[in-house]
Amino acid sequence: MDELKFTFYGVRGSYPVSNRKFIKFGGNTTSLLFETGSEIFVIDAGTGIVNAGEYIQKKENIKTINIFLTHLHVDHIMGLPFFNPLYNKEMRINLYCFKYPGFKYEDKIYSLFNQPLSPISQKGILADLRFYTFGESVNTPVIINDNTRVNCLKDDLHPKSGVLIYRVDFYDKKIVFATDIESKKGFKGEYSDFIKNADILIHDSQYTDSDYRSKSNPKAGYGHSTVDMAVSNAIKMNVEKLFLFHYSPEYSDKKLENMLKHARKKFKNTYLSKESKLNKLRR
């Protein structure tokens, strides 16, 4: 039976955290690794991609890696200088992002390796690193293999340049990755067509509703969703499973478990994204 495997290597938003309050679900920033057949691809390159790279290095048959970036906010790219496959001269790495007005996104990526941010320099990258750019709407899918392709749609509900929502099509199955979105009114129009009936929806859930609407320190306008927004979209889009994702770095394991209990009152098939846990989608 064919299957698409995916592992969360980073589940936090904003910045990584590390102490005993964050052991169960993890403290790295965004990175998600997919495996299908002999192919591997990654969405986002937060600190979680460091551990993903160590896993990939153990697979001698992997010579090409596709990395799909949702956007260039630092919590989604800060792991790249420490991604070991970049220093393997036998590796080809294809990096994808959308077109930013006024600059080439590869220049921002290289800045992570160059002075004054790093002593590595871009010349220290030994892999064959190539950059690809998506347009403003639904793009031609990137073909991973005969049965797997990656689609994307630009969303403008994240300050200030927007973000890409990705959909992985595996045979007739769909996994949607929708992080860094502020979905106050839910998905509509082309977003609805892109997401509806997904088998799995991985949805930004950075805040509880009470923190989002706090009188003293509200989070509205920050570009992130609440658990209630994620649940509402899961129901509206008729998805089979919902994974909460991109947790606030201030939220402990216990608070995340309380978020899950709250979500399951409205949508039973809700789960917490957990670092290093292997998940499978079968055709």
C-alpha cells in the first residue's frame, strides 16, 4: 500500500523555546518533512529543519531535496545555515518561495550565511542550491513523483507581504498546510476551492481566543489564528482531520493539551502537532 509519511520537526511560531514546559510537543520553529517512495521534501526551514537534516543525512539514496517556504519571516528560515545537506556537494536542493516586490528572495536567504550574520559565507554552501519563484495565484504544481505534487496559493492575511498556503496532493488525498494566517472570517472563494474536503488540514493555531481578544495585550492583527478559527475552518471546509500548529512560544505542554480539549468539543478529529512524531496518509 502506497503511503505519504510526514513528520513535524518544528511546531512553534515566532521563536524557539527550550525548557521542561515544552518537552512533550516540542520547541522548534516551523518545519515539516514529507516522504513518499524515495522522495523527500520539506515545508519551511525554521529551527526544526536542523533535526530534519540530520535524519536526511542518514538516507544515502537521497540526492535531491525540495524545500517549500511559506514566507521569509525569520522563524521560518532561521534553521537553514544549520541544515547539514547544504554542505554535501553531492546534494541538489531546490528552494521555492513567492516573488517579493523590490528584491530577490535568494539575496535574503544568502544573508543568513554571510557577514555580519554568519561566518559561513554563501561560498561555504557545497550543495547545488537552486531558487525558484511562484507567482501570485494558484501555480502549476511541482511534481514530486508520479503520484505526488505540491500546489500553492498566495494568501495576504499575514503582515506584511503575505504567505503561501500549500496543498500536497497524493493520489486523490490532500494535505493542506495553512500556517501564519489570520482567518477571522474563514476561508472563502478561491481559498475554499483550494482547501475544501482535504484529508488533513494543518492550521495556524497560535493563540487561544481569550489571548487573541485580550483587553490588555490583544493579538488581533498579528497575522495568526486562534484555535477556534482553526476549528471553524476545519468544519466549514469539511476536512477529515485537523492538526493544530504554530503554537505560541509562551504556551506550555499543559496549555496545548487544554487547547486540544477545547477544540475537540467542536471538532472531534482534532490533533496536536508533535515534534518527531511520524504520521501517515495512505491512498
